[in-house]
Amino acid sequence: MSTRRPRVSIGLPVFNAERFVEQSLKSLTEQTYGDFELVISDNASTDRTEQICRDYAAGDRRITYCRNEKNIGGPRNFNQVFERCHGEYHKWSTADDYWHPTVLEKCVDVLDRSPEVVLCYPKTTLVNERNEFISQYEDNLHLQDSSPNKRFMQLLDTIGLCNAHLGVIRRQALKRTALIGDQLQSDVHLLAELTLYGRFYLLPEFLFFRRFHPGSSSWERSSKQHQLEYYDPAHQTYFGMHTWRKYIKLFTAVQRSPIRMKDKLELFGYLGRSMRWGRSALGRELFAAIRRG
């Protein structure tokens, strides 16, 4: 006799998040939609994160706590927690941020009613470390065009802060992508790939609270050392050539997608023009790599 799996999986990658992880967990466990599993993947935290998460798991049978023996980097931890999940719909969450209690209910309702939608997510409110309001943020990524080409180009031409990848996503569509890579802005590149599999639905309500504070990845994204610690803490690979790697990822995403060859050729042309406009950055990266040897 098989055990019924929950419809929604929430994957929560964490690392040294003792300041905010309890509020994040509370916002998830108090969702009005309760048919979910919550899988925590702890990236070898050295603070109280482990104890806080274990306490929540002990008190809620929907929660599973897993701990990595060593820090495998943020992107690999995101992908690993996805592999540990099983739901029809998948949602990543982050330890710094928190959610309105109705967000799962409203996103699942949209996905159930609209099979052409692969991702549903809410509008974002930016807050600081004391939960104080900073601003409301408009993503402008309600991608409802029937053309995958237009959705792909609109996302890359429009996106600023990357919030949509924390929405609720159809697992079967997400499995067909390359997930999150170890190049800069790999979450954006994942979203671009997802547009080739279906539409994005932006809920008109501000139900996501994204925290900006010293120490967060959003706050320190311009620091190369912080980027290195997040993407490749073991320093196993050369951390560079990010513009080249971006285009390789995007060209590959278009090539393996299920869209028509005519549409693929159009997107190849779009990416080629983008490379031409960005040739200075590409040239600098290539020259730096040659000098490095």
C-alpha cells in the first residue's frame, strides 16, 4: 500500500540563519493550505540554525530536516532540496524571508485552474532586519503571452530583483530544466528557461516579504568574496567567465526546449544580438581567462 504524497513540496535551503529562520518557518507552517511537505536542507550551519529547525521538525510531522556534512554552496543546496521533494507542485523558500498565510492557497488555486501556467507567485514587499517596511516592488512579470519566445525575451529584458523563482512551480516543468547553476544570476536563467514551458501568473497581492539586511545575498551581491562563498565555498572551480556561461546556459535551454525550430532560431538570433551588444564584457572575460592560463 503506497503512502499518499502531499500535493505541494516546500524546499528550504538554509545556512547560518538563526536570526530569521524561525519567522520563516512560522510563516510556512501557518499556511491556510496545509497539504504540503516542508524539506529543510541545512548547508552545515555552525550557529543555532540546526537546533531551531530540529525543534520545528519534532513538532510538525510535515517537516523533514536534512543536514549536509559540508557546505556545498547555495545553488547545489537549492537543487539538492528539490531532489528530496516529491510534490506535484514545488516551492523554494528562503530562511531570511517570510510569507502571508494565504500564499500557498492562492498559488495552488491558479495552477489547478490554469494548466498552461507553470509558475504562480505574488507581489513582493521589501523589509529590513526589524520587519520594517522599505518599499513595495513591482516585478512586471505577469507573462501571459501564448508565445514562448515573447515570454522568454520579456523576462530577460524586464527582470530586476529575482523573486519569481520562489513561487509555486509545476514539478514536471521544473524537472525538464537545468535547475539553478553555479554562475551569477543563475536563478534568472532558470526563470528564462521556465518561460519556454508555460506561462507565469503574478498574483496582484503583496504576499511575499523579502528581507534586505547586511549579510543577506541580496545586500552583498556586489562583493566578489561573498559571491564566491555562496556559489563555490570549496573553491573547486574557476569562479569567472559568468557572461560566457550565461549565454551557454541560455542557448542550451532554448535548444533542449519543446518549442518549434522556427522559434528556436528566432531566440538564437535574439541571444546573438545580446552577445554583440555585450561584446565588451565578453572580451574582458576572455582576456582575463587567457591571462589566468
